[in-house]
Amino acid sequence: MTNTQSPRSRWKLVRLLLILSIGKVFAQSEAISPNPEPPEPAILWAFKNPSMLGVFNKESRWNVNVFSLDYNLSSNTADIQLKSIFKLSADLLRSDVLGTSKISTGAGALDLRGPSFSYRISNRLVVGLTTRARLHANYWEVDGRLVSEIGELTKVIHEYPYVLPRAENSKANITMFSELGAVAAYEFKSNEFHSWTIGGTLKYVNGIANTTLETAQLEGIIKSTPTQTSYLTDATGSVTARTSGNFFGDATFGNLVGFQRASIAADLGLTYAFRKSRNLPINFVLGISVTDIGKASYRADSSFSKSYDVHISPSQQLYFNNNFANSSFSQTTRVFDKYPRFFSRKAVDTGKYDISLPTMLRLQASYFGLRRLSLTSELAVSLNSGKNLNKLYPVNLISVTPTFHRDREISISLPISYQQYGGGNVGLMFRYRGFFIGSNSLVSAIVKSRQVNAYTGFCLDLN
């Protein structure tokens, strides 16, 4: 048999086969590409934007958070080292976060997300239930030297006398509350390339405990005895304290579902998703949300909710090491009432009051166009004004998180962020199936960081 094909026609056939082969490999790689996932499990991402719950994990009927914990502290005076990342103590707050010589402003949060789940009713509708308990703290213009003198566990050598600086009013707020949430996400519009999902969480909020402390026009001099016992003298100004509930002691299941200090709050979110084809995974996600719309309610405890005038003459001494022994932040009025010659009581508070939740506007964007790499970014802006003791202030932040995936079982994320008080930080997160552990400042803390952060948890995806 004679081969009648010319070299040119044979080359055309080879090119055609090559093109078909490449197309087949590309199609197979697209088909086996894992469905996109954010750095955090979908049920946890829903705490930031409830509509995201309808976008991710469409192949899973159930998405369950068994347990997760996240804590964060940051201040403009913090100096955190690597050994402190997974350590939380009063001495850490005084020495490494507040510092012992500067005027400090900062914020902190402890977020415990308990059993929570979502259930996919259809390809368009997801519903769920969330449980959560949070402790949120803000403080402004706090004199680290004064706090150090009052509560040092280990005596720090200072120079004396020390004149309290004439700074702005010092304020501090610590608030604890719990939540039960009913969440739903619905894909209300979609075609081959685009989809829009709306979501919301209606939350029952129970105020567990709150303490605020404010000093105004405080002036004075700190001196020391030859035996290194420090004291405050020649001081004037005023101090106001307000307390409701018992921190951690009132964090019981009964208070989680109780109705003594009930209020209603909400999260709202909208998400747009783009894919190259209906049969392919999502390439790009853009979301906007407003979280923590609402308030937590409290009633002032008359024993610890009082205001005083400060008047310590140059011949009088208020000794920190002795007079403040066994005192706590939420019960400082014990000290004030014990020394009426230094503190004249002006008023007692017994009324109900509300604390605005840490309301935030959030923008999220995620890109999943690469085979093993995804990129997620977030911008979060506080909608509450700062330096207001009746409003919890969440710090502004911006972050970009590249995540490397392997077969949907293992992923490693490198969160890069800039926080209002904590500055720039680089972290590291590891995730294996449902278990994850990480820190947004782990890498930065190798040198030093103004933020201490750690989180861990376990979640499940069930078909």
C-alpha cells in the first residue's frame, strides 16, 4: 500500500491530535479541580457574612462546627514575642500589651463559637443554627505606668517620683455576652456564569457581664519608700465605675438561653459569584456584609457602680501594693469605699443600660482560578465611634490570605494583615480536614508584634 499523505498533511494531523490531547487534559484538570473553599470552614465564614453559607460547600448537605476558639489582643504599645502567642495572662497584659511606661490604646476579643450547623435544603437554600459566647474589650489613653504600679506580679524597677501626665480621660470597657442565631442563605438569581446570594442571621443576645471604668482630669505623683513600696500622693480628679454581672462565673448554659437580659441583633450579607461555566467550580466571589447590628442589655450592680472625687493631699499616701491587694477590675469600688478619706462618693448607678455590639461593615473577595492556590481578602471597618463606653469598638483591618490546597484535605494559609492598633502582621494557619490551628501574627512575632492572636477549632462537612 502506498502512503499518499504529504508531509504537510501529516503535520496538520499531528497538530490536530496535539490540540485535542491538550484540550482533553485541560478539561480533565478542570473537572477534577476541587470546589473552592475559604481559608476558614464555611460555617465559620458565615459569622462574617451569612450569605457565604450558600456559596461554599454545595456538595455537602451538612456543615458542622463542633468547637472553635479565637482570641486577639492588640495595642499601640504592645511588644509581643513568639513565646507569648498561645499564652494569655494578667502579667502578659500589663508587661507586653499595655507596657509599663507609655500611654496605651488597644482592643481585645475572646470568641468561643460552640456547636453550630447548617443544612442545605436545596441547591439554592441553606439554613442553620449558631451558638457563640464573646468577651470584647476596649481601652483608651490608659497610663501603663499607673496600671503597672497597681497590679505588678513581679516588681519592675522604676524611677521616682513619677508625675501622672495630663492626658485625655482614661476609659476601659470589658463586655461579655452570648448569642443564639438562626441563619439562612438563599441564591435568588443565577445563570450559567453569575449568581447572587443573600443571607441573614437573626440573633438572640444575652448580656452576661460588663464593666466600665473612667478617670477624668486625674493628676498626681507616684513616689516610693526606701523598701520599694510605691504610693500615690498629691492627687485630684474623678473616677467612675460601672459593673453588671460576674465575668466567667455567669457564663453558664442557663444564662446562654436565659431571658433576664435579652435583646435581638442581626447580621446581613450579600454575595456575588462568577464561574466560567455552570458545570465548573466558582472562580471569583465578592461579598459585602454588616455584622452585629444591635445591642446587649445590662443592669448596673449598685455595689460596684459608683462615681467618686479623688482628693489625696501631699501629706497622704495611697499605697498600691497594700491598699489594692485582692482587688479586681470589676470590683474596684471595694477599694474606693474602703478609703473615703481619699475617695468621696458622688453617685450610685442602679439602672438598666445598653451596650452597642461591635458593628462592622465587611467587604470580602476570593479568587479560585488557580489549581492549588486561592486568594482571599477582607476589609473590615467599624461602624461604631471610638472612645464611647456604651459602644464596643471593633478595630479596622485589611487582610490578604493566600491559601495552598492539597486534595481538599490539607491546606496552609499565610494571612497578611494590617490592623488599626496592631500594625502589619504575617501569620500562619494549618488545616487538616476539619481541624485547623493558626495565628494571624505568628510569623511577625518571631521578631516582635503589636498583636497577639491565636485560633483553633474542629468542623465537619457531611453529605
